[in-house]
Amino acid sequence: MIMSIKIQRTQTAPRPSHRSRRTSQWRELFNTMKVGDWFVVDKQFYSRVGNAGQLYLKGKYSLYKHPEQNDQYIFLRQK
């Protein structure tokens, strides 16, 4: 298979027919939040929201279990 690949150096690569979103919806959401803003997260989305927070906020948030409701978490913007 490697022998059948031909590297193109004289031409530019073709443009994609459609472009995907350049910005993440999570990034847009987190950029609108101010310090002290929070929202409730269901248990099924806990890991998804945690991963997005780690990627875009890098330690500026807290994600903890809701003190009164089971299967609910609180996402709090701290810094």
C-alpha cells in the first residue's frame, strides 16, 4: 500500500466541499459564563461536560454532585 502513495508537491490540495464548525458549542457556552455562573448536569452527561470543562476551562470550574437531587451534578465556573 505504501508503494502506491504518490506525494504531490507541485499542486495545492483541493479545498473541502463543506467546512465544519471552527468553534465548539462548549467553548461558546463557557465563554458566555461569568465567575459564579452555574448549571445542572444530568448523570448521563457528566463525563461529557467534565471532558469539555477540562479541555476549555482547564481548572477554572468545579463539577460536583448535587446535594439534594440524585443523578444530578452542578457545574460551577470559579475563575
